[in-house]
Amino acid sequence: MFEQFTHDTRRIVGYAMEEARSLGDKRMGTEHLLLGALHERGPSEALGVSLEDARKAAARLDAAALEAIGFDSKDLTRAAMPTRGRKPPFSSGAKEVMAALLKSAVDQKSRKITASNLVVSLLERGEHDPVTALLQELRVDRAAVRDRLMAQ
């Protein structure tokens, strides 16, 4: 499947892996794919969000989740994680995004999977997906962005 990815889409997956590692996460999830996409100008402009703003929003969501189970996130420090080495495995949600990308390419009779395809797949995730919470925190109008990207 990755051979169908355009160069920028491959870079996005690499950036997503780096985002997961830098956060100390053992799996690369849909939220990491979004952060990875925001390294690229096209997705960042389409969503109207900067990488730095998305990282801050993700940190707020992490803090809120920890506080909900009784941890004060101000007292916690992230464990240092190696920035190179073993690739974090995909979460089930990230695997579903990859499958949706392939299906979308087949449906559109396209030979290439673009960054826009990836962003659309992230925008279509369900209510309980981490990327959905992150997009809500960023106040992204998912339907409007999806419609714009699909019209291209």
C-alpha cells in the first residue's frame, strides 16, 4: 500500500512516527497522523491550523484526561524516548485510516494516495477517536474542510 503514497504522504507518516516517539507514546494513533500532516503546508492550510497550535491542543487534552482520573499533570514529566530506532506500531484507529485511504483511492480510481486523501480520512473518524477530539479542540469545521478537499 505504501508504494501508492505520494512523497508528501510518506513524509507525513514518518513525521507521525516522530510525533508519537517524541510524546513517549508506544503506538502511533490518528492524532499523530494529524500532527504529522501538519508538518506539511497543504494540510496545515486546508485545516487552518498550525503544528504548534495542534501540539498545544493535544497537550491540553492529555492533561484533561489525566486530571479526569485523578492525576495532576503539572507534577508529571514525560519520559525521554529515543527519537530513532524501532517504529511505533499503528493503533487500531490508524490502521483503519490506512485501510480507508486505500479504499478511497480505489473508489476514486486513483493510483496515488495523497495528503488530501489522508486528511479526509482523518476528518471522517468517529466521535470517540482521538483525532476527532483534537479537531474539536482546534475548532476545525470538519464538514467544511472535507467538502473543500473533496472538491479539489
